Amino acid sequence: MRSFPLSEPVANDGAASRTALAEAVLAAVRAVLSGSGESNVALHEPQFGGREWDYVKECLDTGWVSSAGKFVDRFEAMLAEYTGARHAIATANGTAALHVCLLLAGVRPRDEVLIPSLTFIATANAVTYAGGVPHLVDCESRTLGIDASKLDAYLRDIAVVRDGVCINRATGATLRALMPMHTFGLPVDMDAMLELCGRWGIVLVEDAAESLGSYYQGRHTGTFGRLGGLSFNGNKIVTTGGGGAILTDDPVLAARAKHLTTTARVAHRWSFVHDEVGFNYRLPNLNAALGCAQLEQLPGFVARKRALHARYVKAMQVVRGASVACETPGSASNYWLVTLLLDRPDELSRDAVLQSLNAAGFMARPAWTLMHQLPMYAACPRMELCGAESLARRIVNLPSSPKLLDHDGR
Ligand SMILES: *Cc1c(COP(=O)(O)O)cnc(C)c1O
């Protein structure tokens, strides 16, 4: 905890202190990024410094650009090896991966799925696509993810376990699944999530879209739940242009995931027989080729992001009123997006910081609008969300591209 000398106006929320904070943050960001030589620094840019051209060209030369080809298999094998999941199934994007994860977790129409209110819209949309109802959960400031003890207390209040299944006593609906999200690459407290899900009869599914390269107690995020979803969108740590993947250790679920994401076509040399309503969610070979080249560089990306994070931490130590969010003991973050946390949940201070950074050419952005503050999810069942509301007023994401360290030859 930072201590405030008595001579200073501790509760001063005035314009002067906001300007001082914004200037101090800007000076610290300048100190970290000054050597990058760029006048406009993006929040997160992809980097293609490996064999991307070779692999993509191979697709074009051989004509294997679309729904079949060796890069899809190779990409899935590389993902399974890197994450330690028994099976990885590539998909068209991360939202599609989460959608199918939820269907395979048994989410049926009207079932409720517990998700954090502080998340990207895809988490909630995937629940809706599966026919479920997002049930919004509060977040804690240590991990920026689901607050397990608050959720447990809340479930004691509203839920009951009947025949091994968790029922919301107010709505009568089944609380089928819990889908924590590893915010900006910071691993959620998975021990608590597993324990809670076991005790309440809730299926654990992870939204690991932002946390490829993040570990909790030595185990890769996205491999704790029955299923987990990854994203390879253009802004993620590794990109396929657009893409995603489903992780699971269960061979039956893996086979179901492959089947459902490939239009549920029954394998046959020429006839087109589909045995259920599947989805055209497969990842094209062209995108998988890009992904293979990117995955080869992932350890390097993670190392550089962690080094960049360490520099931000150091530079922000002299800033009063804000600090950089860090991984909790026992976890290792990919630091996908470095997050500045203001000490106080003051929207005006946050906006002053955003304003000064963006005006100076450093792209910074606030957290997403919370799910319960969006029109289509405002009426969802939810607990008290003061933790998430406070965090939304404190979060500023800083430029985090791995290439920002290149100027030092690292
Ligand atoms: C990126 C992301 C997804 C998936 O997004 P796609 O663009 O569909 O790949 C899902 N959840 C979170 C939290 C994300 O950040």
C-alpha cells in the first residue's frame, strides 16, 4: 500500500491532482517507450518476424487455402503441445470456440452461465448464442477476474444444489456453467474456481482468449475447465488474422467439437451426409499457416511482453496514485495488455490519463463497458457488481506490442 504524507490533501479529487497524475503517467510511459522512435504507438500490433511468408506462400502455391490442408492439423498439434491440453480444435474465431465450448458443456436453452461483468462482449454473446442467459458476476482487483469468495456467498444466497445440479431459486433455471475470463492475460484464481464448481455442481469452462502463454501454478490457462476457448484475433498475442481454438482433455468432447465446428459432416469420400445441425466454424488453412508461424515465435513474444511489463512497473513506481497490475503469486501472466490501475475509482482521473496519453501519440484505452451497462445485457440476472464498477473506473491499458522492446535489440 502506498502511504500519503499528512501534508498532502489525501482526498483531493480536484482538477490539479488529476492533471498531476496524468502528467506523471505520461512521463513514465515516455521513459519506457521513448526509444521506440515512433510518433504513434498502437495499443497492440501483430508482429510477423518469422516464417509467415513461407507458410502462407506454400498455401497459395499448393492451392490449399481453405477448409482442408496440413496447416490446420499442424496448428492444432502445436497448440496442444504448447498448452498441455490433450486436444486442440481450431475454429474460425474465439467467439465461435466459446459458443461450441458452452454447447458441449451442456448449456441448454434458458440455462444460466456465470460470467464476469468485466469482459469483452464475446463472453456474453457466446452464452446467448448457446441459448443460455448470462448471469453476471463481480470481479476482484488482484486478478481483475471473478471474485470467488463473493460468488460463493452469493450462491449461498440464491442457489441450491438439487440432484447434483445447481438451481437458481429465484428464476428456477439451472446454473449450468461458470466461465471465468483471464483478463488481459492475468490468470484467475483457478483453485478457487475449481473448488467452487465442484461444490456447487457447476461445469467449469474457461474464456482463455487473452491468456495464451499465461500459467496458473505451472499449468496453462484454458486447461483447467472441462473446455477452454482461445482467440487469435489480430490484437491477441498470436494472430491468425481471425481464429480461435477449443481446448479439452476429453477425447469424446474433442471429437464432438471437431464434428460440430465442421458442419457435422459424416466422413465419406464423396457423399454429403450431415447428422445434426453443425456450424461452419472451421479455421481456413491459410489462417492456420499464419498461426503456425506465429506460434513458433510465441515464447519470444511472451518474454518480451514480460520484459516490457517489468519496465512499466519500474517507471510507474515514482507515480503517486497509480500502479501496474501484476500477476499473483503462483501464476505467470503473458501480460498481453499491460494494465495501469489508478488507486482511486475516479472516472475523471482515468479520462485525464487517457486524454494525455492519446494526445501524446501513445494509444491507451479504458476497460470495456461492463456487460450490465449494455442495453442487451442490462436485464440479466446479476449480483452486486461494485468491484467491477470500481475496476472499470481504475483501468487504463498501456501500449503493449512486443516489438516495443526491439529498439534495445532484445
Ligand atoms: C478476443 C476475445 C474473445 C474472442 O474474440 P474473437 O474476436 O471472436 O476471436 C473472447 N473473449 C475475450 C475476453 C476476448 O478478449
